Amino acid sequence: MAAQTKEKKQSQSADSNLSSPLSGNLEEDLQLIGQGLGNSMDLIIRRFKMINPAPQVAVIYMEGLTDKELVDDFISHALSYQSVGEEGRKLSTVQEVFNYIKEKALTPGKSQSLTDRNGLYEALLSGNTLVLVEGVPEALSGDTSGGEVRPVSEAGTQVSIRGSKESFTETISVNISLVRRRIKNPNLWVEPMKLGAVTQTNVAIMYIQGLADKDVLQKLKEKLKEIRVDSILESGYIEQLIEESGYTPFPTLYNTERPDSVAGNLLDGRIAVFVDGTPFVLIAPATFFMFFHTVEDYYQRFDIATLIRLLRFLCFLISMFGPAIFVAALNFHQEMIPTPLLINLASQREGVPFPAFVEALMMEVTFEIIREAGIRLPSPIGQTVSIIGGLVLGQAAVQAGIVSPAMVIVVSLTGISSFTTPAFNMALSVRFLRFVIVFVAAFMGLYGIVILALMMIAHLCSLRSLGVPYMSPLGPFDPEAQKDTLIRSPIHFMKIRPRLADKSNVRKKADKEKQGNQA
């Protein structure tokens, strides 16, 4: 009990130390700041001495979080003090020296004055540089954030043949600028906030004022403000904390690492959530059909884009129901299989000791192991392991009589079809549900598959993403939106924004201007 009381007092003392103001005693303040940061080796303190009057000055910054050139430039400006101020008036006091540095020596808008240690720690850990002057209970903070960051490179998970090759990085300011280069509009607003009690992660909401639905925007802000966790290390944390239905295998928020994808969704009235430290940006609200669309659909001709999009939906159905239908047909519905094919299948399975369900389960698990191993290994090795492992294991399993050749073909086609889904999180959902559907098919046949499919559709129709129906625009049905759902109509036909946009600005601006000119 005494130990708990002591720890509680120490915690309260630490909290009061964070919020306590600076004393003006330079050595005392430097010692307390160092103690508050554990006297870390990356905390750099440089001391200087000015002349006439001659106060001691200390410059503090965190190595690795700052740009060295910016730090040197900041220091040179801060110490460009002359003993004579404006109009030849001499600066006789330390406070006058401090005010002169703040108002004249530093670039306006790049510095701010801090008086409490909590603000000092936050500024230091954000990459700012601090200037403390002996005898002044204030500190000047300048933005010198920088350090080693990953440059803008090509997208790794959402590759496209045609279109931009840029992808987001782990720096939130760079990511925001990549979108601003594409939408040069003053109505593109960005609202910053900090999430995570310990990590204090920078998060930003981006939307186009007048296009984003006000109710959806307000709901998103409320959900973000309700987040009470110690850390936000990736956008996936926020995705799980703000989704309306946590008990569903389907993702209800879209994520992307492509700036052009974010720009396109913003123009449709959606909202983007940027998180510092990750190249993946969240898009809300999301609908089921978004996960099968790509930015490349709009860069190709509408007929080609429509064909490829329909192919994705077909592959989605194959990857989810392919093995289950094969197992159900073999176990319960042999009359549906043509006689020559049925004879071939029966001859192939003659020496196989396992039922079709166990056979499919083994092959699916093996395929998932190979795929996961290929992802985790380095790229050159991972590709080799995936290809060689699949060929060797499949051929060996057939020759050993463990599985039939037809089952290898079905599982391989299913696995390849799952790779056509553009969104990785939706592909993960299909991988999980495939096992459930195969299990049901093994005991209930096609009737079980149909019942489970109907339950799945009902579940999808019940989902919401920030209040927007997940199956929109099919449920509820929106005739105008069908031009860009299962198919992709010519761009000049798509004059109406999705229903999730602000109701007062549904018709696209160019079409409004055309109507005004005709009138």
C-alpha cells in the first residue's frame, strides 16, 4: 500500500513538472528538461554567450528529428543579435534582447514562444529547435523538423500500368502536399489533430469543403475525438477504432497509398484521414464496390475498363465459391457434372484416401502457407519460394496420391483469382470466408452455399460506413450511380457525384457551368 502511494505521488509530481512554467534560471531549466527526457543521448544542448548585455543562451534540439541545415540557419538567425536595436537604441536588458530575437531576428510565422515544459517537450519531439536565454522564463521554438525520411517512390501494393507512379511516404506533410499538387483548390481543407496519449501521433483530416457531406464529416470528427488509446502507430489502429461494426470480416474503410486515388475520392465527396508514420491513407465512407475499382479504370477507355472490372467481380466469385462448389458437386450433386468429366474425376480420385472436403482443406492451407511465406521473405527469395514451392508440392502431392489433379487445378485457379482483387484487405476477407464456405458445402451441398450466400448478402446490406449504406448504390438502388458501379460508363456521361456527397452539390461543376451557358 505504501509503495502504491509512493508511486502515485511520483506520478503526480511528474505531471506537475510537465505543466510547471520555466523558472528563468538557465541551468535549472536545462537540467529539468534533460531529466524529463531521461537525459537521452539524442538530446543536443549547445551553449552560447552574447555580448553587451552578455546573457547565456542555450539551443536545444533532438538529433535525428531535425534538419541540420535548418537548425544551423535557425541558430544563426537567433544569434544575429546586435547590441544596438532599431533607431540606434541600445538594448540594455536581457528581456529586451529576448524580445528583439523573437520579433526581429527570427522569421515571422516560423517561431513561437513557450512557457511551460509540457509545450517544450512536445516541440522538441516534433522536430523543433528551442532557444532559452538566461533570466527569461520563456523559450523560443522554431520549426526545423526533418531528418532522414523515405523519398517518394512507386506504389508497392497498388501497382498500375498507366497513371502516376508516386506513392505516399511515412511523412504526413509530404503526403498532404502530394494531394494538394493534384487539387489546386482553396476549398481543399486540412484539419490537424493529435491522437494517442503516449505517442501524440499527428493525424489530419482532408476534405473538399462543399463536397463532403457535413453529417458524415461531423460523425468522423466525433469518432476520432472519442479515441482513447496510448498509441497510434499506423492508420490500421484508427480504422479498427472508428468502424461502426467490428464483428464483420469485410473492411468498412478503404485504405490506399496512391495520391491520385485519394484525390479522386475527395472529388467524389469522401474524406481522407492521414496518419504520420504510415504511407497508407484512410478513405471514408467506403462502399463494397470501391474495393474493386482502381484509378486505372478511369485512365483507360470505358469499354476496356468495364471488361476488366467485370473480370474482377467474376474472379471475386471464383475465389470465394470455387472450391466450395467443386466439393458440393462431388459429394452431393454428381448429376450436375457431365458424364465424361465425372468419369475422369472418379478415376483421378480412385487412389486418393481422403474425402473431397479434407482434400480441399489441405490444399487451401498449403496454398496459404506458401503465399504467406512468399510475402514475409525478401522479394527475390519470396517469389522463388512461391513459384517453386507451389509447383513442387502440387506435383509431389498428386504423384503421392494424396490429392487429385482436378483439386490442384481448382485450388490454383482460386488462389490466382484472389490476386485480382485490388484491395488487399478485401482479399484477406475472401481468404477467411473461403474456408467457412467450403466447410458448409461439405455438409449441406449447394443448398448450404446458397443459404450462406443469402446470409452474407443480408449482412452486407446491414453494414454502414459512417452512416452510409455499405452496398450503396445497389442497396439502396441509385439508377444514376450505376454508370460507375459494376461497369464504367464514358466519363462525359458521369455528371452526378455519388449519393454520399453533399446533397447541395451533387451535380459536377463543369456540368453546371455548361447548363448555365446554354441558358
